[in-house]
Amino acid sequence: MSHLQNRIFPAVIFIIITALLNNVLGIIDDAYWLGWKRNIEYLVVGRLAQSLQTGPFSYGGLLGIINADDFDLSLDAVDRQYVFYTTPQGPYETYWTYKSVPGFQGVIFYYIKIVLGLEPSTSIQIFTWLMISLMAITLTIFVLWLMREFGRLTFVLNLVYISFSPWVLLFAPNFYWNLWVFYLAFLVMTVTFAKGYPSPWWVFGIMHGLVFVKILFNGFEYITTAIIMSSVPIVYYSLLDRWQLRNFVIQMGAAISGATAAIASGLATLTLQITLNTGNYRDGLAHWVDAFGRRATGNPDEYSGIYAESLRASTFSVVWEYLNGPALVFVNARFSPIIPSNNAISYLSILILVMIISTILIYWLCVSGKRTEIHRKTIALLVTTWYSLLAPLSWLIIFKAHSYIHTFMNYIVWQMPFMFFGIALIGYFFSNLATFLPSSRGE
């Protein structure tokens, strides 16, 4: 990082932490913010309560719900997990395991609590702070990279976007989701390629290791999005540094191979956990067949209710639903998906602006004549921005059924990382307006 970036690094972290902390700007309805947080974190809290009784690796180390025989999202079930953790009881009658994610945060948080001697109620606050801090560091490194590459306006606009994105604000403090880990491979790949052309084996190792870490925390949630996002730096630097096609293919092949190996490692790990829990490895295999069918490719005639309905839904209708969702919500809008705010800007609106600016830039590239460094950077940013759109679309299209049901959360994929690059393109365009629009110079 430059001297300026080193100087403002702590200040940027502070700004982002402040924006992410406890919905301080009133972007989201307070009751909805707290309920959304508890209604998924309770799986981790239930795991921690069970770990205090039987150890962190009991039941295969899987997250779950105490005193439940099936998935239970009722208010009573949610509250019960927090009561069991903060005022330990037991032994408990039953423990239902959530088999879709390895949930290693349950193991890590258990040992943090034990080693630091934290009270249960205090530990929950510490885990939330940890999530916010890790996400703030992740976003700070990324937005400072954007500033270095595309100018200060891109940096400022992305800071504003982070502060007013309801989905970043919902996901970032959540210690079930560990939002920061989705960006880990992407961030390390960005820093690695910024330093030069790395060994393909190094790229394979980054993708295998860090995508696997992502799977250990939150399983295969948004996995296609995370993998494509991690390959974005390859596209950008291949164009900026004018790689030969052969080098691009080698690096992209190394990234895809590493991600494939991570998926295989993740499947093996989760299958082992389910086997340890049930005593039968076929249960793990059956779970994956059923989960993939319900979320993506299943025959709707083999399912009922919302699952059949989601599998029959048209891909266009699902994508359109997500395009019209809120990308930005203003101060004190008190947004919730249940009671949407009119005080918001949709993803579609920002996408249209990005399309208009892209069209202007393509025209400029076609008529501007001599190729210079700004031409290379403009081409690299343009192509990278539109390539990054494949990351969210991959989940919305391939896992259409999952997206049809989960309209209270899947908007987060737009931030992985298309929206950040879209905002960067807007800032880059206006920073160089005199170059891209000759009429602004009086010509």
C-alpha cells in the first residue's frame, strides 16, 4: 500500500466498523435486524450449548438445535438455544443436527470462550464484534485497492455504498454467516496478482485452501458465486498486464482446479461429520442428493409445497425479483423485506447506470485512437465489471429454487463482487470525465 493508504487504513476500518455496528444509521428496522440475526445464529448458539455438555466434536461437530426433532424456526426454539447457552442445563433430551454446513465456527468459538474464560452472554457480543472487525478489515483492504487502481472517487463511493447497503449490514455482524470468509480467496488472489504473475501452483493452493476454509464455515452456500468472485483478479490483471492467452488459460485452469479440489475436500469433510453423527456414510450422500435436488435440479413432481413451486418457477422471474431489490437504503429508512422502504435505490437502477456508462466508454475506446495506459485500465475495468456479474447470476440461475424461497437473504450475492466493481466503474468514469467526454473540455 502507498504511504497515504497506510495512513488512512485505521480510519477506514473505524468508519466501516461504525457503519456495520448495531445498525447505527437506522438503515434497517431494529426489530427486524435483531430477529434476522438471532434466527440463524441460533444454530451456532445451540451448538455451543451442546458443546458445553458433550464437547465440541460431539454429533460430528455439526451445528444444531437442542430439544428438537426436526428443523424448527419458531420463536420458542430460537429463544431456547440462547437460554440453554447462557444458563447451562442438561443433559438435553435431543439434539437435531443441521447437516448443510460443517459449522467449524462452532468449534472455534467454543475454544475462544474456554481459553478466554468468557461468560456465555459476553461471548456472544465478542463473536459479533469479531465478525464486524474481520469484515471491516476485509472491506478496507479491498476499497483501498480500488482507490489505488481507479482513484479516490471510487473509494469514497464504495465506502458510502457499504454504509447504506442493507444486505452488507445484515450479514456482516452475523456469526453464522461469517461474511468475511466469502471474500477471503478473492482478496488474497487480488493482492497476489497485484504483486506480479504468480506460479500456477500457488494459485491452485490459494483457491484450494481458502475456498475450503469458506466451506468449513458456511458450507456450500453461494459457492458458485464465491468461486467466480475469486477468479475476478485473474481477468482484471490479464487485461491490465496484457498476458498472452496461454498464461490466462493456465492461471484460470489452476484456479478452477483448486476450487474443484476444495469442493471435493468440503464434501468429504461434511460426509465424514454426518457419518460420525448417524453412523452411516450413506446418510451423508443421501443428504447431498436431496439438498442439490431441492435447491437446483430436482424434478418438481417429486416434491410438494414451496419446494415444488420453487423448482417450477421461471428463471427470469427469479432474477427479475432480485434485480428490483434494494441495493441502497437511506438513513432512518427502517427497511425490512417484510415492509419494504420506498426510500431505496434498486439494483436494477444501478445496473442501468453501469450499462449507460459502459456504452459511453466502449464508444470512446472505439474512436479515441492511440492506445495508452488509460485505455488498458478502462478495458480491464469494463470487462472485469461485467465478468463479475456472472458471480451473482450463477447462484440466482443455477440455484434458482433456493433463490425463489430465500428472498430475505440472497440479495447478498450482488455484493460478490459485482456491485463494488459497478460502483468503481461509476467513480472511475466521473473521475476521468474530461477524458471520456471531449465536449466537457470545450471541443
